[in-house]
Amino acid sequence: MQHCTQRLCILEISNAAAPLVNLNLQDGEVESFELVPIEKVARIISEERAYKPNCCLVIIDFLIRHGVLTPEHPGYDRLVFALRP
């Protein structure tokens, strides 16, 4: 992966509002959306290659900000350092 800066915009959507979001999947960029427990997402990115690397960075940032990925996790300091220049 080449070194670049990515900007992340955070938009909180309640579970009640999520089905109301107008999704246009016609551009081929996204195949579908699925609500998955965050613990499962964390397992998927650590064990599989189901997501593109740049998507994993956004997920890892979310896991850190929400306390799912904690300093006790091996490599935590390295991840935080890499994400927060």
C-alpha cells in the first residue's frame, strides 16, 4: 500500500434510521450493505481478506475510537502510531 492521507468523515446513524438511508448501488462501487456485530467485523479483518486494505484502516480506526481494540492488543501502539501521524 502506498503512503497517502485519507480523510475520514464520521456520521452516526441510529439503528432506527439506518433502513431509511437512500442507497444507490447502481455505480458498482458497493455490492450490498449488511449490519454486522463489531466483534465479527474485527475478527473478519484480522483473519480474512474480505475487505480492501484502505477499508480495513477505517475499521481499525473505528475499533480504536470505540474501545474495541485496546492497548492490551498486540501491535496496538504500532497501529495507533500509523493511523495518527
